[in-house]
Amino acid sequence: MKAKHQRLVLIVIAIVAVLVAVMLAMWGLRDRASYFYTPTEVAAGKAAVGQPIRLGGMVEKGSIQRLGDGVTIRFRMGDGTGEVPVVYRGITPDLFREDSGAVAEGRLSADGTFVADNILAKHDERYMPPELGNQAAEHQAAKTVEK
Amino acid sequence: MIAEAGLAALWLAAALAILQIVLAFGPKQVRLVAAGPVRSIAIVEGALTVFAMAMLMWVFERTDLSVLLVAENSHSAKPWLYKVAGAWGNHEGSMLLWVTILGLAGAALAIFSRRLDTKTLTAALGAQGALALGFFGFLLFASNPFARLNPPAFEGRGLNPLLQDPGLVFHPPTLYVGYVGLSVAFSLAVGALLTSRVDSELAKAMRPWVLGAWIMLTLGITAGSYWAYYELGWGGWWFWDPVENASLMPWLAATALLHSINVLAARDSLRAWTVMLAMIAFSMSMIGTFLVRSGVLTSVHAFAVDPERGTFILALLAFYIGAAFTLFALRSGKLSEGPRFELVSREAALVGNNLLLTVILGIVFIGTLYPLFIEALTGDKLSVGAPYFNAVAGPLALLLALLVCVGPLLNWRGDSGEKLKRLIVPALVGVTVVAIAIVTMPGGLLSKAGLGIAAMLAISAFLPLVGRKLRRTPLSTWGMVIAHFGIAVTLVGMAASTMLTKEVLTAARPGEQVQVGPWLVEFKSVAPTAGPNWTALEAELRASRGSGVTVLKPQARYYTSPPTETTESAIKTVASGQLYTVLGKPAEDGRWQLRLWWKPLVTLIWLGGALIALGGALSLGGRAWRGLRKGRER
């Protein structure tokens, strides 16, 4: 093999490698990316049961219930137009409270309850997940309109 | 006055950067005499940026509340260490630190790269000046850290408590030295393309920079991983958070570059490829900076930022990466081919290493940016996390670890594969470990395969030393052996802690006992306590395993400025792993939430990271020492 041919072979291999990376990534992303839904969308049945998704909205006032084991909570996540019951086993983040924004990561079960593996809340005064930023603003807007 | 002095230094440095570019890329008559002045300018520019950074740290140390940045991010009642380190615990300050290291890297390039031919060095310094100018502009026009607040604030707003940790002192500067140290490789590559001198001399000049930056990146990532592990209280050591990926991507590219640069230095092969990798590596650093600093991401690292800044960084990014790759496209065709090599040879194995690293880099890159693209295109919001990265990148990483067993045993140019017979024993050990893991351990196949491959690598890493006189083996070979062994150590830690971790989440009354793995943990009490700028509830846990009692005190802290609650985990490290405890919320009936983990061998993850960095340091030190001795003999 001449040097020139070797170089050609290397270039072809490099291009194939990049294509393989892209194909692997696309294959992996097809069923492993978790989409973000609002309570209205989930209540309307837009989210598939059993798929990993993220649910973002406001924790409804007066909805947090603590169960007997001391580590499981139930609450309702709403966005002004829809509501989804959520169950979560774990330590809630420090700024997780009623009438405040949160994102739950988990899966929708067949009975319509969202089973959360993880809950994210507003982090501190200056930091807020972008999803929540929009959500809170929309929620505020909805409230103002109602008045 | 202090703030104004810092600002003036920045303006002056920016003006010098312009001069540097003009001298380095000006008409031929200018370039002929430019070599000396450009070097001096680079050194002065580096000194000015260090001065500006020192001024910022000074106003933070004094808590000068007439400076906007201090008022927004600091507080007079903060411990001294966090006041000073708090200078980079915010957007503007951390960008200034970035630029300071960029300036320092340029100065160091001017001082230390004497062996490189003058034309290439001058062009490289010009490129470094061009990089610096853009980011000076970003600081001065979009992120001025020295802006005044009139009238001054009465009190500052405080620093995010999650950042008030010794980790803040080491993690950002270490990582930034790694990130930005790669700029030198980028500039050298651009310089060499401009002068069409891509050869083993370039590789030898570039290698210490890449090695140094790579060591710091490795340390920074390892330290960051441990910081997140104990500070966030989630018990995880890697979350595939976009910001973590932003530091992993330059590391992957730098690792590939580190290996291809050896081919270029030793055999004068892979010229175009090495130059391209050098450009990709720093491009990844810049993309990481964009991801973290533009506010497009949600993370502890993303400070409140307005979108204008994101656009500014994106424009800089597009310009530099675009310009570099245009230059590459124009010039790379003119590079002549290097010498050939056989299909079974050290070069071929290193090409394999590079391809796998590049594919992994591509997978991480696509996974990290996919949510941004999808949201821009369709408005759908989504996140890509561990399930994707583990499933797609994990097997490739293991394949790469297998290749690490093979590559160092092959000769340059071509090899009969004779030495590969030495791999039989390690391979048998690896297969045995996998078999044992499948029979005795819970968990996925990936972790089990990982454990087996780690066992094989742990032995084969030392095979390159077989048949050599150990005392006469060069330090760089020792460095390679130790770094490769470090990979095995890290892999064992990852696989074992993933499969064998025991977790208990419960609500307990004081006096109750909880069993987690081999540990019996007694929950004694909860009592209030206080620190310099926080109050806390502190649990007392007495953990025992057979004989002896260890006391752990996890806390739930409350900071007043800004008002924030954080959990402080308490960790007991023993030889076989870590007991990790977190105090949660009180339940109404007097019980407290407790989260306990027993994580066998988890410490090996960071120990391995430190070994990998140590291997790099040995290699760097060994080469520098030999260079010095050679210099003296002349």
C-alpha cells in the first residue's frame, strides 16, 4: 500500500467512524430522551404510559400529603388548566413547597398517577430552571386573566 | 480605585492584543521584525490579566459593596476563604478567570517555547492574541466585572451556599487551566498551518502543553465529581449533566490528541489529523464555555445571565471555530503524507484509540446538544440523561479499555504480534471475574463486563515493563503504565459501586437502629448547631460494623444570605468503601427522614482519576527533565 492510499483509507475510516457515532446517537436518542410535559398535556393523555418523561408545573396549594412511612409524599401538580397526581418516595429538595414551581422526573403509571424518581425545585433566589421560568410566568399570567 | 485599576488593566491588555495580532499577521516587512516584540507583548498582556484578576479578588476580599458584582454575589459575614474564592463564583468573575488563564497561557507560550521555529511561534502568538481579544471584548462590553454600583449597597446578597465549600477554591481554577491550556495547542496548530510546518518538531513543542492541560482537566473533573458527590447529597458521582459533559468533551478530545501527538512526535505520521484534533480540543473548551456561561442550560454552574451574552459567546465561538477550520480546509491538502505503517502496529492501535475516543466524543456531543436543537426546531422540551449516555457510550468506552491492554505491547511501524501472547493470562483473569460477577452479583451486564475488563487492564497495564530494566525505563513509560492502571482502578470503582451499593430511605425516631449493608446505624439525636454564616440541625449517627463505633453528623443547613437550605452529607471512608448519610426533613410525628448508602469501592473512582493525572505528571516531568539535561550537555 502506498502512503497516498493509506491516507485515503484513514480518511474513509474517519468518516465512517463519524457516521457510526451519529447513527448510534440517533438510535440511542429515539427512546432514551425524556420529554418535558405540562400537567395539561399529561391530563389530556398526550404522554405515553411507562415512558421516562419530565413533568413541570406548580405544586397545588394544600395538596401535599405525607404517607405513613414518613418518606413518601403525594401531591398534585397543576398549571392552571390541568392537574396530575404525583407520588414520590424520597427526600424532597429544600425549596419544594406548595404553590411553588417544581419539575418531577419519572413515569406515568396506567392509573394516571405520575411516579416520580426525582424532584427538582427552584434552586435559590437567582436561579430557576428555564422550563419553570416560563411556567411560572404563564401561571401568573393565567391568574391575572382570571381576576 | 482598585476596581478602576483592574478595568484599566483589561483595556490595556485588549489594546496589546490588537497590537499583537497586527504585528504577527501584518505585512511581510512587519512580520520579519515582529518575533521579539510579539513575545514581549504576550508576556506583558499575561501580567496585565493577572493584575486585573488580583484586583477583583482584592475588592471581593474587602467586600467593596460599591462594586456591583460584589454587592450581588458576596456578603460581609462570609468566611474569608469564600470571600476571595467567591471572586470566581459568579458569571463575570469566572469569565475573568478564564481570560486570565488565556493571557497566562499566551505569556507562558512566549517564555517557554524557545525550541520552536520563530515564524510558527510568532503566528501562534498572533492566534493566541486573536483568541484573547475576543474574550477581552466579551468582558469589557458584555460582562464587566468591575462595574460600579452607585449608591453602594448596605449589604451584599451573598454567595450560593452550595458553592461555599473548599471545592470552590480548587475546582474552577484547575478545570479552567485545563480548558484554556488547550488554547495553546489550538494556537500552535493554527500557527503551524499558516507556516506549513506540521512535523515532529511541532508535536514535541505542543506535547507539554497538551499534557499539562490534560492533567489539570483530569484533576478538575475528578475533583468536581467528588464535590458534586458529597455536596449535592444525591449519592451519585456523575449525572451526565450538560455542564459535566461540557468538561468531559474537551477531556475526550485532549486524550485523543495526547495519543496522536505521540505518533506525530515519534513517527511524523498523522499530521493533518493531529492538527485537526488540536483545533477540536479547544473548540470543545469554547463550546463548553458557551454551554455553561450563556444561560442556555439549567445547572448549579449556570448563573443568572441575560441572553445577549449567550449570543456574544456564540458569535465568538462561530468565528474562531469557523476561521480555524477554514484554514484547515485550505492548508491541510498541502501537508505531505507521513511514513506508512502496518495494520498491526503501535500507530494502528493509536488510530483505533483516536477513532473510539472521537466516536464517544460525538455521542456525548450529540446527546448534550440534542435538547437545544430540538427546542430551537420544534419547541419541544426534553432532556437526555444517564440512560442514553450509559447505553450508547458505555460499551464503546469498555472496548477502548480493551484496546488499552493491546496498544502499548505493539511496536512502531509493524509488529508480528509476538508480545500479545502475554495477554493470555490477564484475559483469563478478566473472563473469570466476569463469570464470578454474573453468578454472584446483581446489576447489569455493562457493569459486570466493566469489572472483568478492569481486572484484565489492571494486570496488562504493567506488561510494557516486562523484560525491561526498571531503573532505566524512562519516566514517560512509567507515566503511561500508571495512567493506564488508573483507568482500571476507576473502572473497578464505577462498576462495583454501581452494582453493590445498598440504599436505605426511612423515617426514624431518635434511638432507633437502621441496617444498611454491613453497617448497623443508630440514630442518636438531632440538635441545633451553628457556623459562621449558617445555622443547622445536626443529626448524630453511630455506625458500627462488627467492632468499633464511628460517629457521623449529617446536617440540614440554613443560610441567611441568600436565604437557602442545603443538606450536608456526612461520609465515613473505610478501605472497602464509603458509608454516606443524609439527614432529610422532619415528619409530623417526631420521626426524621434518613437516607443512608453503603457504597463499596466507590473511592476507587477518584483514586483512579488521581492516578491517571499522576501518570500524566510523571510523563511531563520525565520529558522536561530529559530536555533540561540535553540542554545542559549542549
